Amino acid sequence: MEENPILEENLVFLEVLEKDILLVTDSKQLSILGQTFRPIFSGRVREVTNGFITLYPVIIKMHNAPFYKFPTPLSFPLEKIAVFTPFDPNRKIPLI
């Protein structure tokens, strides 16, 4: 079975494959494990398809646990990504 080639508009995500990024989705807030948090994530891009980008390991930047490492890969729909940028995973950023 042949894989689908990455569409031209998604090539920007393919350029960060196996690199660490900071990713923000266009949601105002998300909820996971009973915690509400801003949609800020950092992690290594492990997979890029025409619908999703997958990070693993991925850190969820929660206010009360800014370095919470999610136990499984997380996939984000490309159309919901507001911002992404290269990011040093050891860098500390304030969440105010």
C-alpha cells in the first residue's frame, strides 16, 4: 500500500520532523485529567500526515505542572494549530 504524499501546504510541518517545537492550538483552553489549561505544548515531532502532526514525548504546559510529560504520543489536527516554532525543551517559560 503506497503512502499518501504530503500536500504542498503541509510541507512546513514536514520540515520540523524529528525536531523539538512549541505548539499552540487555537482553543482558548483545554481540559485533561480534570485540569483546565492553556493549549500550549512542547515536544518532538514524530509523525506528519496530511491531517495531523504527532508529538512524542510531549510536555503539556499546565500552570500548576508546567513540565507534565504526557505518557503517550499526542496528535494535533493541522487546522487547529495556531502557532508552532522551534523550541529548546529545557527552556523555561512563564505561564501567566
